[in-house]
Amino acid sequence: MTTLPARGRIPAPPPPPARPPAPRVRTGSAKSRARLLAGVVMGCATIALVLGVVLAERFRLRPDVTTMNEQSLAPRTERTLDALETPHRLVIAADIATIDRRAWQGVTDVLDAMQRHQPLFSWTPIDTNSTRGLGAYNQLVGELVERDRSVLAEQTATVELANAGVVALSSYLGDTLAPMLAQLQEGMPGSTTEMLAHRRTLEQLAARTRLASRDLTDGASQSAEALRSRLGQTPLPATDRASVILVQRLDHTVQLLADIARQLRTLSNGPMANSPFAEQAAPAIPGVEQRRDQAGVVLDSLRKLKRPDLLRVTDVLERGSAALVVGPPGGGIAAIDMESLFPTAPVLDVGGMSATDVRRRAEELVTSSLAALLTPRQPIVMLVHAESTTLLDQPQLFQRLLQRMRLRGIDVVEWSVVLSETPPSLLAVDPEARNPARARPIVYVSIAPDSSAAAPRAGGVSGAQRAARLGEVLEQLVTRNENVLLCMNPSVLPGYGEPDPTVQVLAHFGLAADTGRPLVRELFSTRGRTVETALLTQALDGATPLNGAMHGLPTAVTWPITLVERPAPDRVRLTMVPLLSVDASSTLWTESQWLRIWQTPPEARSLIPPADQPVYDDGRDGRWPEGKESARGQQWLLAASVQRFEVGKKPQRAVIIGSNSWFIDSVSQAMMSVDGRAALRNPGNLELFESSVYWLADLDALIAQTPTAQATSMIGPMSESSLRRLQLGIIVGMPLSVLLLGAAYRFVRG
């Protein structure tokens, strides 16, 4: 019987089911698992960290996110460091407390980066203001002296032997030859005018002989003193100074003995052939000539002495402050100017040098020193021109370029073909110039004259005549298979129906130049219409290292001359690679009536009346390289490199530039302000000149962009074809993209 609940009462819910008892947890097992998990995590983290360190050490990934690649080494620096096969080190010995901290930080950053890139390069600072640093400096000097000990000993023996010969020669001149000349002078017969002149000649020769004897004695004494020189407490014979002292005096003495022998022979065979004078003079002539020849042998032996590298940096070491790049034994030593490496505070503040400038300068200095040690036979640049004056001495012309070349160990000499028919002697810069196997390579750089110039004076040489002389010399150089850098000037001769002699040599390299019509550009601005005679371009992509060294760098070409390819000569194979070009356009043409603007200074060209400004003439000028406009883009060729292969001759190289003043200081060193910093306006010009010199000297391994070329990030000029594509993309591409996106959105939404 079921019992119903009373009305109005809610039955109580059933009791919840009983919970099962909680399982017993083993505390020790949980802790073990936690420890195991922590150990696994720590082990994985340690392994990942170790692998990361190993990979970073092996691949050295250091991304440079700075706008000017401030933390990256230049390609030339990397190539130079990669060429090291033996340890090289840089030693900086100075009172470090006196160096500006900004300069010190910038230089050490670069040196650390170079050391990371190439472990064979290292650098060591020595603080000469501390006792420990002073001891390290003295130890360094001792090590450097010990490196050249054998060379110094050999040269010392040579100089001492020459000293003995100089002393003997001095005794012969003072005790034998001078009295003999005086005796001959007194015994000359007759009192005619001719005899009196001969007496005066012999009297002068006797006086010169006595002076030469004293000079030789003094020279021997000074030379011996130079051999006793010391560097601090370490003996260091100055064999270079001792040999120079003897060379100067022996050179004068050899010339004197030659004059005496010639005069005595002339008198003995001339008017006094049968007199007692001839009987006394004739036996003395062989002795004079023998002494002359012996002195000449000693002189040649001294001239062949190569100056030890340690003696090149002696002055630096004596100052107690030095920056030396030291190669392996026998690998040489190079010194770096401390003021250039560590700019002072006034230079940094007043000169506006930034940290990037300090780093780039230090990188340039150290890299150039390393390259000089790796390539001791640096090229010699010979400027070949037809000017009536010297060019290297003129200020503001090549001074900055010469400094850059000296920094790399490259000597620059000049040869004016109208002042001298033969090139200058190179013995002063290359003692091995007479030995073709060991001589330094020579790169000839031509500078064309102004053919429109008149003769400076009556009987002088006009510009056209100087151009003809230069053309003859260039033809001789190319025929001799010399490597040349040819530069061209606008010429008035083609306008008169005559060929330009300075460019006839281009036929050997399968090229021709239109020097009668330089390339000009027409511009319109708020100031009106102007005609430019300088173009800004960039290097073309190519297979030679020259193209890579100039890649992306603005290059200025002043008074550009266009080049045209021609068939190669018979039995000659040519490899031509374009270096510089400019896109042809309706605002660019080759102008035939250029003389008025050529003869007007650049600052006064704006004053030329509009009617006298060059204007394109379809009958005389040229607007398109192919003669007419075409659908595809055309380019004017302005520079090229050529390799010439002819049967029976070694390969010949040439760089042809359609400009003449592209590497002078006012163009190559032109500066501009970028974010308050001074930067090169045309860095490609210097890179082109330096790279061309190395390429023509067959030193391709040294060709790469230098640190100074990368000191400032620059946006190069945009070609007209690229500009048209960009304009078309903005005008048509952007609206079309919006329409396509709208259509796609509508299609997706349905």
C-alpha cells in the first residue's frame, strides 16, 4: 500500500550517493616527474644555446640594418682580408688618454670587425704612458730590428766597403790628381788666347778635384756616423741614409773624372799632340778612366740597395707614437699617419666629421696598408700630355688625387711630349726600372690638349700641333703593347674636315670617337633654357671587375664624347665591355656648334644670349645613336674597357673614357651636404680611375669598392625608360588595382 504525501508538503530529495574515497597520491613519484621535466627543458635549452653559439661562430651572421651600412666592411676591405695567407697585425702605440674617445671608439669598432672577418688579422694597442706599455713598445722595436737583422748586416757590409773605396778615391783626388792637373796647367806652352783658355780650364778642374776630395772625405765620415745610429737603446744602422750620402758625392765625382779624362784626351790629341804636355798627360788618362769606372761600379752597387721596410718607419718609431701594419718576416712594414687615423677633437667638431666618417677613414687607411704589403710592386701612373707646362705642380688640379694614390703606394709622374721627346727616368721611384722582370708596372694615362688653342707666343706650338704630337706618342705606346687609359677632348679639327690625331689610336681597339660633336643636354627651368655639358650616369653591369667597383655610384662625365664600335683589325681579337653610357632621348644630342660655350667659363655661360646657345640642327647634329628613333631604347656609349689579343704578342688592355677632365679634383672631389655631412658628389669618378689603374696593371684582385665610396647612401639617377614605366604604373596601375580589388571583393561577397 502506497502512502501518499500529505497535501501541501514537498517530499525531501533522496540522499546523494556516497563519494568514493580519494586515491592516495605518492608524493615522491610526482616530484621525480617534475624534476625530470625540468631537466629535459633545461637540457633542450642548453643544447639550443650551444648550437646557436656554434652556428653563429661558424657563419658569423651580423645583419647591418643601418642606413649607410655603418657596421659593414667595404667589398675592397673584405677582398683584401680574404687575400691574407699569413698573419698580419696592426700595432697602435700611443698615449691613449690623449686620443679623442669618439675617434678611438670608431677606429676600434672597425678593427674589431676586420678581425672577426679574418682571424689572420689582429690588432694590439700599446699605451706608451704606462710602464708596462713602454716596455711592450721597446720589445716591439727590438722585434722589428731583429726581423731585418740579416738585411741590415748585408747592407752595412756593402756601405762599409763603399766607404773604404770612397776614402781611397778621396786620397787619389787630393794627393795625386789635383797636383798633376796643376803641374800640367803650369807647364802648358804659349800665351795665346786659346792656350790661356786651356789653362783656365785645367785650373778649374784642379780646384774642382780638390773640392771633390774634401766632399768625399766628409761623406765617408757622415756615412760611417749613419751606420752607428740607434733606435732608442737598440743599434739600427741607417743604411739608407748612409748610401744616399755616398751616392750624391760619388755621382758628382764620376762626372768630374769623366770631364777630366775627356779634356786631357782632347788636349793631347789636339793642339799639343807633339808637345811635352801630351807626354805627361797621355799616361795619366788611363788611370783617370780606371778610377772613374771603379767609382761607377761602387755607385751602381749603392743605388741597387733596397731600403729596408723598418728604415721607412724609423721616424715614426722615434716619436714614440706609431700605427704600424706588420706582416710576416719578409712581408714588410707599413706606417699609418696617427693624425689621419685618430682625428683630433677640433677636427671632429669643426670639420663636421661623424662617427661613420671616422670609421670609413680608418678602414681605408688600414686596408690600403694591407694591400701595399700584399702587393709590393704597386703600379706607376704616367700622365702623358702635350702641355707646355707641368701639371702635377699646379694647385687644385690633381692634389687630392695624388694623395689618394700615395696612400695606396702608387706613384704618379708626368711626361710632357712637347717638352721632352723621351719619357722621364723612373729610377727615383723604382730602382728596378731597368730590370723588366722586377720593374713595377706602368700605366699610361693620356690627357688631350685643347685643339682650339692658339700658339701662346711667336714660334710657339698651337693646340692642333700639340694634339698631333700627342697622337704620335700614343700610337707608339700602343704599338709597343703598353696598357693605356685614353681620355678625349672635344676637337675643332673634325669641323675643318681633318681627323683628330689624339683618337686615331682607337682603331687598334675597334672603336672610334666623335670628338667633333660633344654630347649636350637641353634643360628647361624657371630660369629658362640651359644647355648642360656634363652628364651624371652610373656604371653598366658587366663581366669585368671595373663594372662591379663602380656599381651604383654616380659618375660625372664632363664634355662627354660618344664612342662607336668599329670592326677589329686583321688577326686581332677584341673583348669590349661597356662601362658608362647614357640613355638617348629627345633632350640629348651631339652638338657641332660648341666652340662658343667651350670658350666661356662655366660661371659666365648663363650670360650667353639665348640666340647663341646651342640648338639641335638636324643637318649637322645627331640625336640618336642609330641615326633615327626606334621603339627599343638606345644608348650613347661613353666609356669602355677593351682587351686586345694579337698573334705573337701578350694580351693588351685599354680603358677608353669619352671625357678629358673627369678625374681632376674639381670634378672627382666635388662635395655636397647630406644630412649635415660632407659627402662626395661623384664617388664613381675616383673609383673608376683607381680601378682602371689596377686593371691596366693586371692587378684585378685589388679592384673593389673602397670604404670612402660607401660613406653616404645615395639614390642614383633614374633612366628615362624606368621613369616612364614608373609614371605609367602610377597613372594606370593604381586605378586598375583598385578596380580589380573591388571586383574580387564583390565576387567573394556574392
